[in-house]
Amino acid sequence: MIEGLIAGHIWGDPESRAGKNNSLFVVAKVRAQGTQPELVIVNVIAFDVVAGKTLLGLRDGDAVTLRGSLNPKVWVDKQGVSRSALDMVATRVQALGDD
């Protein structure tokens, strides 16, 4: 895993989920700017309570920065084009206000 910092915008609304033994976590997707003009989708999961609460306070389109472990991956879209993506276990989340 790679430790990283991502800045982007929430894509869809974050969701709270329960895992085994009723452990709670939050999942979200973030659009981050990759190489022009490509956007990179970051699949985020937060087990940290504070990071999860911050994510749950965000809505589609909100600006955010996240810190945590990254795992790069590639997926193929419906047209057969390879796209970049990242999986992140977020340990810190900061909402960015409108300036």
C-alpha cells in the first residue's frame, strides 16, 4: 500500500454500512483530477469514527481532501477502455469550504 493525500469532489452521497460483528464503516466515491482530461475515481472506505462522521456530513459535489492508504487499480469501461482507479482506506478526511 501507498500512503497518499487525495483532493477531489464527492461523487454520490457517502453511506454508512455494517460489517461482520456489526462493525460500522463508511464508504464513498471521490472524483479526483488525473492526467488531463481524465478523472480518477477513488473508492473510499473509512473505519475511523471521526473520518467516517466527516464523510457522512458531505454530499455529492462537495470538495474534500483525504489521507490514507492507497491501492492503485485499473478497470475496463463498457467501451473497452482501460481506466485508472484507486482504493483508499481513509484515516483523515477534511471538508473544503467554498472560497
